Amino acid sequence: MTDSNEPDDLREKHERNREQRIGAVKRWVAYIKSEPPEKWGPQQNAVVNDQLESAQNVQTSAAHKQYVQDVAAEIAEGADDGSEN
């Protein structure tokens, strides 16, 4: 017996997760707008550093590593010239 609602349930779950992530990003934006960088900067650095550490512990292909480096370089270029990505 198959559950014909299963794909819909999964889509609904993914949409809920997406909405939660968007909500978290909006809360973070509001927080950084209301607080000085001295307060939120170290918090953001801790998150980024933990993500980088986790990524370094994952086995990835050389092609994927190059892709990540290319994306990071594009982001850094955008930050250097003041444009928003």
C-alpha cells in the first residue's frame, strides 16, 4: 500500500523549512541593523568559522573545492567594490 500524500507531505515539509530559514535570516538582518558590529561581528565570525571547519572535515572533490573557491572570490570581489550580491 502506498501513501499518495507522501510527496505532498514532503513538499510541505520543505516549504516549512524554507520559511523557517527565511524567517531566521530576517531576524538576523533586523538584529544586525539594531546592534553595533562590535556585538554581532564576533557572533557571525564564530558561525562562519564553524561552517568552514565543518566543510574542511568533509571529503570533497577537487572540482567542488575549486567551485567553492571561485564563488568565494566572486563574493569577495563584490564586497571590495561595494556592490550587493
